[in-house]
Amino acid sequence: MKLLTLKLRNFKGVKSFTLDTQGGDVAVFGKNGTGKTTLADAFMWLLFDKDSCNRKQFDIKTLDADNNPIHHLEHEVEAVLSLDSGKQITLRKVFKEKWTKKRGQAHGEFTGHTTTYYINDVPAKKTEYTAKVAEIADEEVFRLLTDPTHFNVNLHWEKRRALLLEVCGDISDADVIASDGALSKLPDLIGDRTLDEHKKVITEKRKKINDELKLIPARIDEVQRGLPELPEDGQGALDAQLAELREAREAKAEERARLENGGEIAEKQKRLAEIDAELMEIENEYWAVVYKDIDAQKARLSEVYDQARDLKGAIREANREINSNQERIAHLSTKRESLLDRWHQYNNLTFEHNEESVCPTCGQDIPEAQLTEAREKALAEFNTAKAEKLQEITAEGKAVKAEIDELAARNAELTAKVAEAEQEFAKRERLVGEIQNAINLMQKAAGEYTTDPAYQAKMQERDTLQAEIDKLKAGNTDAMEQITAEIETLDQEITILQGRLAQIAQHERGQARIKELEARERELAAEFERLEGELYLCDQFTRVKVALLDEKINSRFQHARFKLFKENINGGIESCCETLYGGVPYGSNLNTGAKCLVGVDIINTLADYYGFAPPVFLDNAESVTEPIETRGQLIRLIASTEDNVLRVEREANFMREVI
């Protein structure tokens, strides 16, 4: 595709300019600010509503000296294109302000903008225009092939990388593995995963293992610092000493029991326990009798309470019905009065008949006989209607009266029942008080079971026995105190030995935990080393693929070289896509001329791939000192301090080799 002419009118400060290329290469000269880049902006806006920097929002309007838009101008771009099919097409867009004059206003009001589209000078809808442009070229492909900076500046590195692999062809994993025998184990390791997925799995596992390995030394140190000192005697000696002490304590305990529980003392203590059981039985029997009578009264009290509650509910329900009936009676009485008034109104109606003696149709007098007949008929109809209405009102009044009488009778019945229920309720209230007083008297009269003669006799016998036991025990007090002191000493010695044995057990548990942690550390280290080996194999795969891809991709370009992988500090390989020229990265210190060469080089390769070569707008072309090879038409935009207005020169292979 070639650009034949490009016309601008009031576009970004360019009042009027025509770029006439005649389908060939041209160079456009001009000082900075004269509109060289505006030509590229106009061409891209005409096709895709964006400027050459891929921006949707940018200033199209011409500005005045104060940087304000000049109103009421039409901003227009037109291009004549020669398509690869041999046909020509003219595209034109006109952007203008919309001014609306409302009723009563002398001047119009600015209300927005409109864009008009033309295809071969025929007005078109926006959808038709966009579809026609899409037939010529996809926007993304067109930008790649017309703007030397688009690939390296506007595309994300992942998209650049994917595009290179699409154009130049990727290398399958099988081909990479087949090229290096050391990679033969890789397919079995990664299984159904991709290489990147497997590396992520390895990285995650390595991180977890490394985190755990970092904690193990601190855990071992913590256990070691918590190990108790071992006693001088070993566990066997301590176990023997403990057994001897326990045996000695058991002997002393038996000796103390013999002194405590002598034969006579034991007999008396046995009898003392029997007396305590007999006292408990007397107490239980006493309270069983007392509470039996009280419980019977309480059951009766509960029954009377329930009866009183039921009566109260019945009274409340009856009063509610009486009140409802009274309201209904009042309503019906009012209605009955209204019916009586209506009856008298209808009854007082008199017959009135307006008759005409002249026929309205023919104008002749109506015979007297006909007038009389009509009057009698009207009177009969009046009397019949009046009688029927009075009968209807009378029937409705009787029904209302019957309902009033029925409700009044019901209220009389309910009033009688309420009076009867209130009397019964009063009786229950009195009965509740009487039963409660009886319960209080029974509880007060119960007294104490300790006054029972049988109970007092048993208590006297118990006191006598206890005194006798105390007297017998007093004689063994000194011997008991000595044995008790010896038992306490033995208990202290046993506790000390148990503590020493616990220290040994704790020390053994600590040592076992240390061995467990050390074994875990060796296990994790071995797993970490295995994963390191797998990761190295994955990175080696990437290195081999890098070499193969570098050779395959870079062979497709004359100037541009691409770095598709980078090696991290830790030795790992990471995907990237960085354009190089002479080893210098595009985005760092590469000069403008080199960037232009690289950009055109990339466009040429992409043009071969897509089979499409649109015009190439090369901005800052003055910085290029080497021949430029392009597949399509080349429009160089050159900064020139001598040209105050744009100057166009057609080029015949100037600074360019035609291929």
C-alpha cells in the first residue's frame, strides 16, 4: 500500500498543507514545531482516531496565540491511498464544533463536536468507515508496520516476545531436549506440567524447605539450652534408692496404722459409725413425715391457683365479648335510625306528572283519553316503586332490630355468667389464703428433729464412745508423732529422687528431639539438593533453548538483536524481551539514529511475515547516517533549521537501497 497524497486543513495548527508523494519515497524538512510529526499524527488519526503515539485523547484543534482553541473551524484530513490490489481509495474525516441556537438567543451555544466520514467523497457512517479501514489493515498490524518506535516503545515485553516467536517460529521442547543429551531426564521430571509451571513448583518447594532449614538450628539450640544437668548417680542407682525409700515408708505407715487402729479402738470406732448411721435414719424418717403433709397442702394450693386463673380468664373473655356486642349494638342503632328517616322520606313522596298536550312530532293536540291513560300509568308505576322501596327499608330495619335484640340477650346472659364467675373467683382467693396459712403453721410447728428422745439418746451414746476413743489414742500420741515425722522425712527424700529421675527423663527426651531435628535437617537438605538439580536442569533447558532461539530469530533481522532470557544473580533463568543494537539495549543508551535503524529493520521482517507494507513514517530521520532499507514507502521527517515551513523532496533511492 502507498500513500499518494495527504491533505491537512486546520489540523493541530497546520492551516493547510498537502503532502504529494506520487506513491514514492519523500523527505519532509522543517524546523521543530513546523508540523513534521503532525503529518504522522494526521495519517494515524484519519485511520484509527489516534495520534502517532497511540493516544486517543490529543488536541486536534488549531490554537491561537494564547493557547485557546479557535472556534468555528473545520479540522480536516484527507488521504489518497494506492492499495496492493491496484485500486485507489480516498478517505476523509472532518472534525468540527457543534453550536446550537436556542429559542430567544441571538447566538448559538457550543454543545460538543461532530465527526463526518467520507469514502471516495461519499458520506459514510462511522461503522462503515471503520469497517472499510479494517479491510485495508488491522490497526495493531498497521502500527507495527508504519511506526518504527511502536514495537519497542508501546508493546509490553511479553507481547513483543510472543510476536517474535510467532513471526520467527518457536522451538518445541522436544527439539530442545533432543539437541542436548543431558536434558533427557527432563520429560519424566516435569510430567504433564509445562517447564514454567514445574519451575514454579520447584521454587515454591525450595522456599518452604529453605524456610524450615533456617528454623532448625534455632530449634536445636533452644532444646540444648533447655536440657537439665544430669545427677551424679545414674538412673539404675536412683531407681534402687527410690525403691528402698518407698519400702521403708510403707513399713512406717503400717506401724502408724497399728497404733491408730488398736483392737479396742477399732471396735469402738466401728460402733461409732453405726450410731452415725442410726442418727441419719432418724433424721430422714422425721423429715419424710413432716414434708408429706406439707406437700399435700402445696398440691391443693396449686390446684386452687389453677382454678382461680381459669375463672379470671373466663371473666376477661366474657367482658371482651360484652364490649364488642355493645359497640355493635350502638352501630346498629344508628343504622336503624337512619333507616327510619329514609322510610319517612319515601313515605312522604307525592306523585308529580308533567304532561304535554301537544305532540312534539306533528304539532297537533293529544287526545284527552291518551293523556288520562298516560297519567294513570305513571301513577301506578310511582305507587308500585314507592311500595317496593318502603317494603325493602322495612325488611332491612326488622333485620337490624332482630340483631340488636339478639346481641342484647347475649349480653344479659354473659353479664349473669360474669357475676357468677366473679363470686367463684372471690371464693378461690379466700381459699388460697387459708391453705397458705395452713402451710405456714405446719412449717412453724415442725420444730427440730433434735428434740426427739430417740435422737437425743443416740447422741449421748455417741459422745460417750468418742470420749473413750480419744482417751485410748492419747496414750499413743508420742509414738505417733515420732512415726509421722519419720514418714515426712522419707516423703521428702522420695520427692528429691523423683525430681532427679525426671531430670534424666527430660534430658533423654531433649536428646531424642535433637536427633529428630538433625535427621529432619539432613532430609530437607537432601530434598533441597535434589530440587536444585531439577532447577538447574530446567535452567539448562532454557539456556539451550536461548541459544537455538537466538540463532533462529536474530538470523531474520539485519540490525536488530533480541535478548529473550536473562540470568539472575542466583543463577536462574528468567524470560524477557529486550531489543539490542551492537550489544546496546534499545531503552538505555541507544542513540536516535540506531533506534530508527532497528525500528525499520523490525518493520521489514514483520512486513514479510504479514505480506503487507504500508507507508513508514520515520521521525527524527536526520539522525540516520546509514542507508535505510524498507519494504514499503518511506516518508522521512527531517529536522532542518533552514526551513521555516515544511518542504517536501521526492527521493530516488536517497539513503535507501531498494530490495
